[in-house]
Amino acid sequence: MATPPTLAADAVLGLLVPLWQWAIGLLVLVTVMLSARKLLMRGPTRMGGALLLAGAAVVALTAISYLMESL
């Protein structure tokens, strides 16, 4: 059985995938930083629950991206 030919598009897509991961990671980081700034301006009463929620969201996104990458 012959192997299918390798397309140049596959190589280009393989190079762009890490770029998209960096872009998404950067946008998430900026969003978390802006949210943390807004929370700091509101005061310490809302900080505990909000930071737990933001931390859980970051951990969930990391776990999902790791699982998707390993597939």
C-alpha cells in the first residue's frame, strides 16, 4: 500500500498551530490581568471568590488545551 503524498499545506498548518496557541494564551493573560486590576479597585471583599473563580478557569483552560493537544 502506497503512502499518501505529503502536502505543503500540512507543513504550513503545523507551523501555524503553535502561533495560534501563543496568541490565545496572550489574550487570556491580558484578560486575567485586566480582570485582576478591576478586582483590586473594587476592594478586598470580592477578591477571594473572584480569584478562586479566575484560578479555576485558568486551570480548566490549561487542562482542556493539554487534553486536546494530546489527542
